[in-house]
Amino acid sequence: MDAIFTSLLLLTLIHLLLYSSSALESLLPGSPLSVERSLDLLYSPDRTFTCGFYNISPNASTFSIWFSNSSEKTVVWSANPLHPVYTWESKFELKSDGGMLLKDYNGQVVWTNNVSSSNAEQVQAKLLNTGNLIVKSKGDTILWESVAFPTDT
């Protein structure tokens, strides 16, 4: 009985460690999110919203923001929702100038936020508790935000 309890406790701790290490609250340049890694997700600090690749079919995904705790993943924003990417080798990345790129399996850019700041320093993307995805620079200067570009979801 003690061996079973110990095993269950160990499995629970491993699960918690894996969850906490994969739970991203910001995206930095050089660390793309991959469609193939289901744990490549951004979370709002209060975990109300999740951002990442949202599967719309077995072969297609959109880069989206959704309510974390809704049973059907209610989407509130998507990057280029009319042009989904394939569910293999597609990536979402943040560049050091504040630009964000959604690339399909062949490297083709299917969406960009059209930001290229020459004075961007310490750039990061964050998902706020409001569901707003932002790109900010040093000093909390907002370079781009999803709420300024609503999509029909």
C-alpha cells in the first residue's frame, strides 16, 4: 500500500513540475512556439486565458487566444483566422524588433503584426488577464496589442 501511495505522489509531483515548467507567461525572442508541442502555450497570470495553436481540424490550426476553462475552448482572437496553418512544423515567433510571425510548415509567413521597432529593447510578448496579447519593450512600452486588431471569431 505504501508503494502505491508513494508512486501516486511521485507521479503527481512530476505532473506538477512538467505543468509549471511548460506554463509560459511571456514569450521571448528566439523561443518560438511550435504547433507540434501541445504544451507550447502562453497563459495569462490568472490563467483565465490561453494563447497558442488551436486545432480546427486534424490537419489545420490557428494561432489563437481562448478562455482556458471553457469546455469548448471559446476563442476570443485569432491571427489570420481565414488562413490556418498545418499541424506540423508551423511556428509562432517573436523577433527582437517586436515583430511577430506565424509561419506555415514550409516557412512561409502567413501572418505578421507588422511591427519593426528600431529602438526595441528587452522585447517580450505577454498575455494579460484581459485576454489581450501584447508585445512590450523595455519600460513597459507597448509596441503592439491584439485588442487593436479584433478578429471575427
